[in-house]
Amino acid sequence: MTDAVRAEIQAFYDRYIAAWNARDFGAMADFHTEPALFMHSEKSFNLPDRAAKIAMLEDLFARLIDEGFSHSVYDTLTVRPSGEGMAIADARNIRRLRSDGSSIEVVDAHYVLRKEGGSWRFIVTVICSPGWRKQRQPTLYVA
């Protein structure tokens, strides 16, 4: 079961990157639950519906296109099933590139996914600094 889940989510993520590179905002929005939560170091977005997700993506892409965005690639995707119909995934070294191959930015992404109606969806997307998993931080346990 675990290998099947990993393969499903890898295929799901590859389709998501293809939609991203095609700038298909509607398709990208459909990869996320409603509501969906996006977080990065500067801001968090609680996006209640498809229209809000599309608007956020359009704003993001306007900035990227101003910087010469062509496409995105990533190095690895690690998937950990975390319960029936739930999984955690980490994409490492997502590079947003210009057509000449130079980098606009490099990020890691941490995702929480849920299977809904037979399809995987992102519930939470957290954009992280590259290599964040390697940083040694004290572990905090809350009782």
C-alpha cells in the first residue's frame, strides 16, 4: 500500500508541475482542497474557494513573469503516508527558472495531502527555505 501511495502522489505532483509550467491556473487550483492554506515566511493565505486560489496564483505568476519566469523543476519528492487517505510530501530544490536556465528562486515545499473522491489534493502548502530539513533545531514536545 505504501509504495502505491508514493507512486500515486509522485504522478499527482508531476501533473501539478506540468500545470504550473503551462500556467494553467484553473488546473493548479483544482489540485488543492477548498479551503486551502498556503504559507511562506512573509504571509499566509487561507483560500476559501477556487476563485481565491486562482487570484493568488495570478498574483504570484505576475511577479515571476516580471522576473523572466520560464518554468519550474525540482530535484526530489519524498512522500510519507500518514494515515488512511493522508500523506506528507516534501519537494526539494524547486527551481523557478528563466528561459536561459538562470534561477529566479530556489525553495523547498512541504505539503499535507488528503485523498478526496479518489484523487489526491493539497490541504496545506508551506514554502520553505532550501535545506530546512537539515537544520538542527531543538524538538519541542507539547503534552
